[in-house]
Amino acid sequence: MERYVAIDNVCAWPNLTRLPDGALVAFIFDQPTHGEWEGDVVAWASEDDGRTWHFRGVAAPHEPGTNRMNVAAGLAHDGSLLVLASGWSRRGPVGEASSPHTGEVLDPWICRSTDGGRTWARVGTLRGPADGPPPGTVEHLIPFGDIVPLPGGDLGVCLYGLVPGGDNRALFYASGDGGLTWLPRGVIRAGNANETAPLVLPSGRLLAAARTLGDQHLDLLASDDDGATWAECGALTLGAQHPGHLLRLDDGRVLLTYGIRNRGLYGVGARLSEDDGLTWGAPRVLAALEGSTDGGYPSTVQVEGGTLVTAYYSNGIPWHQRYHMGVVRWRPDA
């Protein structure tokens, strides 16, 4: 196992994508704060399987008085990179902190790059309440997780909506034009769910790991109709263990990586399933974030030779006391 401080002085909330040429791209929030001032969604890249990273481009540059920080990302069928990026209004200049709960959620921008993340075009905006499917409406939409290719040729993504009264609703959206426009397809869960990560299995079945409210554990849900309807499959983690990321490995197993925020154990955990999510092996700790009070949010890709690259963030550990994106390179059976 190898562990790196990959990108320094960023809060990150990383989302990893592996490009067709083998390069890895991390989409991150580029400021060392939990969204408390202005900042952008930017792309960093690694050409050595996650060991070193360099800045590549600005995917979603903020407007004055706002930030862009909430991200879903992935590849379109033509190899273009796609980013959905929302954020918050009423944010001060860099270094002037506001409460992370001040302001309004901004509608997600749809951003696209055809050169591996170096240059970007904003191709649209995913509008909020009018797009919310029944039952009920949502006040805002916030993207999370991977943009995934669906069996019929569409793209899919998870967003969560803020429901009047304080609840959250997990939604599934789809695009039939390569990510330029998105329409609601189904309700993953009508309440008690926010940050939700999708995975498409070879059978066409969709899985989703949803962060719950309350004790904030992860639940697994599944769809057999391209995301139109969803069924409950049970809990994936204990309380205070969230959010999650799902990845199908080259050998067919399904990997769950997730944040751990339990008293006395703060870090990144992992579980493996050998039967497409029906049952799961024992959890393991990939990275203990000693002394951290803000961290987790892992995203994982697999590189040539079977090594896994898991990115996460932390606001500081004993041997590096600043916000940073960390990386663990590891083998699933080591």
C-alpha cells in the first residue's frame, strides 16, 4: 500500500475519472475550506497511476460572490469529459469565511471538455424545481458521484433534491444527447437520502449507495429498468460512515469505498462484494485520518495491473496539517 499527499491546500471532495489514454483526472474544489468562500471546480491529472498530480484546467469557474463545489463527473460515449457542478451563493472572497449553510444552492452547470480536461465549455444549466419528478417537488438539485453509461446508450447521474420541510430526496437523471441536456427518469428514494453514488453492472442492473439522514449510514438500492424505479437492498455501513463510491473491478467484484466519521476512528473504509452487491465482505480501513475533523469522500479507479487508486480529502493529519487531497494505491487482496 502506498499513501500520498497528492494535492495540497484544497478541500477537494474528489471525483476520479480514468481517461481512455490511461490518465487519471481528479475533479476537486480548489480551496482549503469547507465551501466557506469563493472557489472553482478544477481538474488535476496524473499520468503515473496516481503517484503525482498536476493542474490541468478549470471545469467550472465561479461567478463573483459564489462558489462551485458540488460535482458529478464522468465520460460521455465519445470520450468527452462531463462535469455537473453546483455551488452556493453569498460567498465572500478567498480567505473571508461565511457559514457553509449561508446562501442559496445554485443550479448545476453542465460543463464539457474534449481535450482531456484542459479546456472547458459550459453547455447548459440543469434547472431545479421544474425538473423534479413526482412525488412532490424539490427546491434545488445537487449533483453527486459518477456520470455512468447506461445499457441503452443514454448517460445517467444521481442528484439529490432539498425538499420543503428539510428532507432530502435522491433522484436519477438521464441524458440521451451525450450529456448536453438532462431529464428526470426516476426517484431513487423519496426521502431520507442525499449524496448517492451509482454503478451499472454488466447485466444492466443499476446499484446506488445512498447517504441517509439521521445516523448517516449508507443504504444500497437497485434498479432493473434503467433507473425508472428502485428497490431497497439494505444497509451497507454503520452510522456516521458516508458517503460512498461504487466501482466494478476487472475481476467482476464490486468495491464500495466510503468515509468513516466514527468517534475514535476517522478515515476511509472499503468493502467487497463477489455477487453484484447481494452480500458484502467484512469492512477494512484503507486510511486512518488521525486528528482530522473533516475528511473522507473517497473515489476509486482501477489502473493497469489491477492496482486501485483511491482519492479522499482531509483537513489535516499529524504529518500534514493542512487541507489536502490524499491518495492510497492498494491491491484488493493484499
